[in-house]
Amino acid sequence: MINRRTLAQATPQLVGQTITLMGWVHNKRDHGKLTFIDFRDHTGIIQCIAQGMMSELTNESVVEVTGVVQARPEKLVNPNLPTGSVELSVTEYKVLNLAKDLPIQVKDDGLNEDEQVRLRYRYLDLRRERMRKILRLRSEFYEAWRSALAEYDFVEVETPMLTKSTKEGARDFIVPSRFQPGKFYALPQSPQQYKQLLMTAGVERYFQFARCIRDEDLRADRGFEFTQLDLEMSFVDREDVMKVLEDMTIKAVEQAGGKIKTKPFPVYDYQEAIKQFGADKFDLRTEEDKQNGVLAFAWVINFPFFKKVDKKDAAEVRDSQSGWTFTHNPFSAPLPDHIDDHLAKRNIDRILTSQYDLVCNGFEVGGGSIRAHQPEVLRTTFEIMGYSNEQIEASVGHMLEAFELGTPPHGGIAYGLDRLVMLLAGEDSIKETIAFPMTSTGRTAVMDAPAEVSEEQLKELGLKVEQIKK
Ligand code: ASP
């Protein structure tokens, strides 16, 4: 089947040959006996002319069309189309799937369409040229990262989706266990602990395109799941990780067609950034840079390790017992000069973490740190957050154990890939970069979850649904 199929983009080189195309009716115009079809496949559009046939076809129907490729007369060459010098004179065709009237049209960019409708019919929405380009860019960007990562000898490893609370500062999604009624898994907010355990395992350089699931309050531009490029390295300090990451970022971004404003990336002290920009994410582009689609990366370092709990933040309230909580990541190590204060639980508000954030065009696109690989340092972090010995054992006992069984010093980072692709594509919303994102009310595209489950399913899980007034 595939062998006898020719792709639209190949047609200008095939004048005089009989070929078979397979794809969609992008547009149809009837002119008396002649029917003109703009035929589309994933490589482009080509005009087909049919005499006394094909007029029953509807837009977006799937067809197999056989015909002879002809050069267009000089006057009729369409300079706006890569295949504009040729057309297909149809001899035969087969309808593979006839399309009814479409709920949305796919010829425009879709930006004015209602979000609910776009996501309800996402498979149509993704047929738009703009969306197809973004999907392809995303795939090429992944490809570019893989080759940059391979150059640095990183190993791709997958980590579990059904796991335990991972403490990334959000609420967990929980999954009931059928075998152990009354017990629950948590979906990972990130692979943080597993990637550190891979360092204990001697992997030394790990990466993963990881799905992360966080039950956070929804905003227009945020769903419950997102994709991180997650990685971790052994035997490194802060500057080593930043250097390797910066080099790989430049390679991957430039290979995917991105333009970078300043190399090497400027580095800002957290306090300095706050003073200069009023925030720890900022936009270094000029108006001209903005017009040219330039990406302005910068690092931010020297963040405080702890902050007072924000009482309005449910996850912060839950994660802390003392009123202190971590600003970024409880698994981080303090900066070397601050370890003594940390271990002595002294000057808590002045302890700095080894965290580094990468910002780009006003967004945080990545963040990571050198980790606490000595058990007493991690234990102290949880003590500062007010955890008792039993609570520490229950939440990170497995990490403390691994840290007593030969764990190298290590550090890593995670990049928000949806956001990076958004910036590369010059889009304003990460939803444009995700094939099937959620609606802003948290419903899944096309499949419309969350949904009720049957009584039998609940019974198997030993669960009963009772509405509790909040
Ligand atoms: N796990 C962290 C996060 O998801 C990133 C890291 O420190 O590597 O934000």
C-alpha cells in the first residue's frame, strides 16, 4: 500500500508519470464538468483536476486519487504553493472515508475558535497547518535534544507512574489500589526521587522526557499534566551542570531553528534579579528581538532555601509542620558556605540553596539543583520543616537509606518542554504545543474526563462515593 503511494511534495519532479496520492480533500470547486480538488497530505497540497467525476466529494473526505502529473501552463503556475508548477489530471479515485459537514473548519489558524470546541474536536483542530507545524517542531526539538544528550553520554531511563507522594509543592493525584483496599498510589509530580536513586544505582547521567502530574489550581495556560526534560548527573557541582545544560540547550534550540540572544547565558543573583526586575523571571528582549522571535535565556542562582508557608497554599500547608517550607525543592543541598548553618538550623531565612533556574523571555523554563546526598543534610531539611523522626522515615526514609549505601554527589535539572516549544514556535499558550491538552476547566480533550465510574468498579476498589459539603 505505502509503496504505491506518492506524497504531494514529490509531485513537481514527476511530470508525465502516473501516480497515486492518498490524503484529504482540502478544498473542492466545481466548474461545470470540471472538478478542482486541492488535495492534502502531511507533506503539502497539490491541485487535482477531474473531468466528470469527484463532484460528490466533501471537504476533508479521505481519498485515493490516481492520475498523471502535468506541468501547468506558465500563466497558471501558482508561486505560493511548493507544488504550484504541476497538477494531477485524475483518471481514477476511491473514497476511503466520506466526511460529513465539519463542526469546525480546518483551513484557518483556529485562534478565534472557542477553546471548548477546538478541544472537543482536537483531531480536526490538529489538521490545521499551524498545528501540524507545531507538532512537527516539537518532534524535531525532541530529536535535537536526544542527539545533544547522546553526545554527553546521557542514558534514557523510564521511571514509574504509580508511586508515592513526590513533594514538588503541589497536591498529588491519587489512585486507589484494588489489591490493597484503602491504600493509594500517587501519580508523580516529577521523577525527582527516582532520578536520584538512579544516581545511587551508578547510572551517572540520566534523562527522560517525563510526564509530571500536579493537582494545581488551573489557569488559562495550565493543565494538570505537563512534560519535563528531566535529567541528573553524578560527580558535578552547580557550575558543571549549568555549563553542560547551557551547551546542550544552545545545540538543541539552534538545531530546531531557534535564535538565541546572548551566549553564554547571563547569570543573575536572585537578589539582583528581584532588585532589577521585581521578579525572578524576566524578559531581556528588546522590541526588535521580540519581532525577530529571539530567545533570551538567563540563569538565576543563589535563591533562599526556605520561606514562610503561604497559608493560602494547601500543598505548602500540608508539606510543612513548622511554618517553614522549601522555596524550590526539599532534596536540594544548601550552597557549600551555608551547610553549617543548615545543619545547625541557624539563620534559616538566610540559608541559600544550590538551586539554578533558567528563564527565557519572561518565563521560568527550567530549574534544578545540586542535591543533598548526605543523609544528615536531607534529614535536617525535613527537621527545619518541623517533621518528627517518624514523619521523616515515612516520607523520605527510603532516600535516607539509599544515601547510606554509596550515593555519589549529584545534581540535575528539569526543563518545561511545553513552554520551551511554545517560545520556539512563537505561540502564546502552552496548550498550542500539546497534542491533547485539557480545557481550562480541567476536562480532557475529546474524551471528556473526569467521568463517573460504575458501582462495580467502586466495589472492587472498596470505595464508596459520598458527597461531603465543603
Ligand atoms: N524536580 C524538579 C522540578 O520538577 C526539578 C529538579 O530539581 O530537577 O521542578
